[in-house]
Amino acid sequence: MGSRGGLYRQRMDRRHLEHFLAVAEAGSFTGAARALHIAQPSLSLSIAALERELGVLLFQRLGRGIRLTEAGTAMLEPTRRTIRSFALVQGAARSASEAGFGQISIMSSTVWVMEPLVRIIGAFRSLHPSAQFTILDSTRRSDVIESVRTGAVDFGLLDAIAISGNVVGRWLMDQELVAIIPPRALPGYGPVTIEDLIPLGLVCTGEGTEMRAILDARLEAVGQRQEVAVETAHLAAVIPLVLAGAGAAVLPVGLAAGALSEGARVAHLQPPAQFSAQIIWRPGGLSPLTEHFLNVAADVSAQIAPHS
């Protein structure tokens, strides 16, 4: 191994990867340099050093813009994972310097507790066994937002509709919405429409809840009345009600596995629909421990369902 190659290997570090990612996402060296607050010549030298180390071109230079080469495209997602890993390592070290344990409070509806929150907390507790969690249930998104805004809880999980005020959010994941149909009703294997479900009666949570808002939007889109046959305050009761023949339901696919194993039919909706989640917090209100939790949440969610 020559000294020149060794020199480049020694210099390749997190900074080179961050620079590569910034250029790829900005679409130009000028835009990336501005975002990184560094001089463009320094950025160009960093990318050139990375390309020499790897032995491939990562970008095609197109006048003032750039385009990823095949090698650059292949490197994009591994680079994102590596940068996330750096953040997780840094967060673990920073939060470990706190008082040995910490408490994190989260408010969420059952929809997002089941997926992805249980996995996120499991991953975080494996890194911080002494961390303590309090999970509060709320069926209304307004309660989640207000609790985060006032500092009553550290984080909230809710649908990914834009929010305003002293709260910021980060996308976590998308889930497909599916139809849960009573056993022996609507026999077949293909997708169903919301109109197919209406004669069976609809089972859902009450007005103001996330699932009710989703169902009402689907009904409104096809010009149907926004009403249900069975309204329950307990999301956990929806699938048992469907299994008992009380009606059909529309739920995220993450909640459908139990229904399928019990004999209900789970069908794709036509047209397809997704339900997106975000995690929200107060800007400037994160401790090292809660900041690390946020990074773990992003990493776990990316593994479950990479953002397109």
C-alpha cells in the first residue's frame, strides 16, 4: 500500500461523508457549501479526496449542477445510515454523562404506540437500561399537541399533518390503510373500496380521533355521509367488534395482523391510502438524553419503512 493511498484513507472521515450527502441533497456544490457554511473550494477538495479514496467518481459535473453517478447513487443510502450511526454513538456518549438515568414522557394514540413506538423504546432501552418511560394515551391530536407545547410531555406521536406554534415535528413512517372485514363477508381476494364497506356498517373510534378523521376523509371523498354504525372510545375494541360481525373497519396495516390470524379478511383499499406519523417536540427543549431518543427514533423508523 503506497503512502499516497494511506494518506487518503487516514483523511476519510465523517466530514467527507457529510459533505457527500450535502452535495447529493442540494444538487450543486454551491448550494451544499452554503448549507454547510464552508467555502466551495474546500468542499470540492473534500469530495475529490473522497472520490480518490474510493476510486470512483461520485458526481457528474453538469455546468453549475451535478448528478449522481451510478456509484454515487449506490452510496447514498449507506451514507445516510452511517451518518445516523455517528449521531447515535455521539448521543449515547453525551447522555451517558448525565445522572445515570433519565425520564422520558410521550403522549400518543394506540395507533402509533403499537408501531413504531414499541420498537423505538425497545431499541433505546437496550442502549440505556436505566432510562424510564411514561407513555400517556390520547385519542385526540389536539391534546397531544397541547401537552407537548406546554411541556407536560417530552414528545408526542401523531399523524403527519402540518402543525404550527411552538412545536416542531419530524416524519417517522408511513403505514398503508387496509380494510378489516368480518369473516364470511365480501368473499374474495382483491382490493375493496370504501363503498363496498358501507353496507356492512363501519366500526371506528369517536369524532376528533385520528382514525375517525381518516375514515371521514375517505367517506367525504366518495360523497358519502360521515357516520359509523358502531362508535367506540377504545381502539382496541375495533377488531373484536369486526370479528363479532358488528361491521367493517379501516385501520393501519400494523394493527391488522391480529385480525387476520383470528379469521377476518384484510384487504387493500382501492384507491390505496397511507397514514403517516410524525414525532413532535418543543424546539430548544431537548436534553442530551431526549435528543438521543429522537435520533434513535429516526434510525428505527428508517429501518421499518424507509422514506421514499
